Amino acid sequence: SPSGEYYTVSSIPIRVVTSKNAVCQRKVNDTYVNFDTGSNTRVHDANLANLEEKEYIIPVRCRMGDTISQAQIKFTIDRSPPVISNVEDGNNTCGEDINVFITTNEEHIQKYTYELYEGTVAPVRRSRFRRGSSNVTPPRAAGSAILSGEAVAQLPIKIPTAQLKNETTYIVRVTATDGVGLTSPAKES
């Protein structure tokens, strides 16, 4: 162990438990080295320190008599909150749930938190860059949230529309929380 977990710390203990007394080694760079404790026992421990933020896959081999068993220890050090690059809520009509699709820089999202606001259109702005013939700033959230909630990391997030007004623009504001509990800055649709 560990086996696929995510951590924020810079050092973690690792452990291999064998069915018989064994000598276990872990790969460090290109060389196999013995575990710190547990040689010729069933429990083998080591402490990994000064870990960088990344995914680790550590090959392990254990010799039990004439048999060599191989495995791996896998974990990820994650100290950065996710970043949401896109929130897409489509163009909905009355009676349909709002399906919100979210793009982040992380795969290990635990939950999304959303707030729904009534949108307001900012005044017309002149810009050096124009797309098409429009130079109107897109709607932005204003006032208090009309709806809010949390959703597991399964997309799309479905937001009910029963309480919403017809012919009104709404903005969805979303945050993402990853597996270690780090939360992204909010991003609007």
C-alpha cells in the first residue's frame, strides 16, 4: 500500500505484506533497493520523503525462497486545486433540466458545487477584438444565487428548471473539488 490514492503530503510510508517470509525491494531510479524494515519477514516498510507533485508508480519485487513475485505501488501527490477551463450549459427552454458539462485539468474530481444566478447583460463595450458583428459583453452573474447544490463528479450536472422564469438568462457558477479536497476557483458559464 498505497494503491491508487491521492495525497497532499511530501512524505508517505509504504508497506508490502507477503504471505510468507520474504526479502522485498522497491525500484528507486533504475536500481532495486531493500525496504527499510522487514527483511525475511512478512511485513516490509519504507518511508518515501521529499515527494514532488506527480503520479508515482513504484515497481516492487519480493523473493520468497526460489519464487520472485512482482507488483507495484501507485499513488499521486497532488497539492494544486483543479482548474475549470470550461462550463457549458447549452441553450435550454422551459421544462428541460439544465445539463452542465465541465472541463477541468484533473481527472480525479470528487464533486462539483454549483450556483445558479439570474444573468444581467453588461453595457456595450468597444474592444480591439471583435467576433462577428457583436461587441456586447456576455451575461454575467448578478445578485444572490437562485439555486445551489452539489453533484458527484458524474457529468452532466442536471439542474432542475421548475423554479425558473421563462425568457430569462441564467448563469451557472461552478467549483470543482478534487480527491484530496482542494477546490478550484469558481468559473461561470
